[in-house]
Amino acid sequence: MLIDSHSHLNFEAYKDDLSEVIGRCHQAKMKVINVGAALDTSIKAVEIAQQEKDMYATIGLHPIHVFDEEFDAKVYQKIIDENPEQIVAMGETGFDYFHLWQCLEKGAASIEEAKAKQTEVFGQHVDLAKKNNLPLMVHGRNGKEDITAYQDIYNLLKELGYNKGMVHCYGGSLKEAKKFVELGFHIGFTGIATFDKTGVLEEIIKWIPQDKMIIETDAPYLTPVPHRGKRNEPVFVKNVADKIAQIKSLSVEEVIEITGNNSINLFNLK
Ligand SMILES: [Zn+2]
């Protein structure tokens, strides 16, 4: 089954035509997981999941927003308690070293303080995931630091002993990908796979065990070829499947079937 395992139909980008975009998802007979990035977008993701068949939600505070608002675990726990059918993961959460400067603008006294806050909030997400037996929707983005965001994510997950989730929009090295898979994590591939010129993603896709690969759009961002320049939307996840099929010498139908089953099992989609 075609599944977009990480999308943001809960974002402003769809405020004018959300029902049309969702209509196209239904037409494609696909499932979509809408990912929260702050309290308001988490609530919106849950609302969409309440109203629409085949739509699911994750709730969490994105690392770039940890200085915009406090993460109140009690509030998030209440949302989980009230919406057990809709909520399929905690996040997105993780480390974003690319946007650390934004944390400085928003009040962090230093890079160290920004990192410490991201670490604290990430840990709170892991606690809730453990408590509610939910997978994690993990976000990582490297900055200019010598230590990559992915190394720090791996170390924290290992230290906290959690092994269930998806490292979304994977942007680390092959070596790091191997460590995440060893730990038990799934790896998410977006439209970047259709236009990446570095060859790194291709190498990772070639290597990845079939039972660990998941496809996603991260819509409205990262629009795949051949739709570059347009706003992204869940139906374009098919283009990510096309690219993976080509790299792994599988049929598109096989990629859709395999990644769909992986997502259904990981997120326990009904
Ligand atoms: Zn996202």
C-alpha cells in the first residue's frame, strides 16, 4: 500500500485547499501520517486524523522550536490518552544542528545551551514514547560541527535504550545508517533521493535491508522530481518509490508493498 509516512498537511501551506489535497490522497487509496512540530500543529494533525479515513498523527516539538515554547509532557500525554486511535508516534524530535543559530536568535545564550535544550526535549519525547509504547519520529540535520547530529542522536537513543522508530529524511552517512538499523530503527527516504547529486543516498538505498526502508514526502517541502518548484503533497511519494525501485532493481509495486508493510507494522496503522 502506498503510504506517506511523514507529511505536514497540518501546516499553513495547505490552509486554502486542504480538502482538495486530502481528496487526492483518498483517490490514490493511500495512508498519510501527518507530523506535529509544535503544540498547535500537533493538535491540527490529530484533528485531521479524527476527521479523515487513512490519516494518522504524530505529536511533538521539533528541535528548531524548543525555544519557541515549552514542551509540557503532561499536555502531550493528555492528547495521547484522548486520541489513542489517531496518534501513531512521538515527534518529530531530535537534533537540528543546521538551525542552531535560530535558537541563538530565540534566546539561547550559547550553542551549548541550544544543544542542551534540544537534548532535554528529545529525552522527554523518548520518555513518552516508552510510556505509551509508541515509535519515535526522529529528525536529524547536520550543521558545521565536527560531531554530526546523527552521531548525537544515535548516542542518545542508545543511552536511553530505545529502538523503535523512524529516522526521517535521512541525511547521515552510510556508516551511521548501519548503526541506526543495527539499533532497530527504520530509515525514511524523501524526494531528496530523486535529485541528490552526492551519491550518498543512492549508496544507502542500495544497501538498506528491505524491511527497514520507509518512504515519505516531508510535504510541503522537498518536492521530488518531476514536480520540483511546486509545493509538495503526499501523492508525490510515488516518485520516491519510483526512484528506490530503480536503485534497488525492484518493481515500483514491490517498493510500495514493502515500504507500506514496514510503515503499517512500525506505526501499527489500522
Ligand atoms: Zn517534517
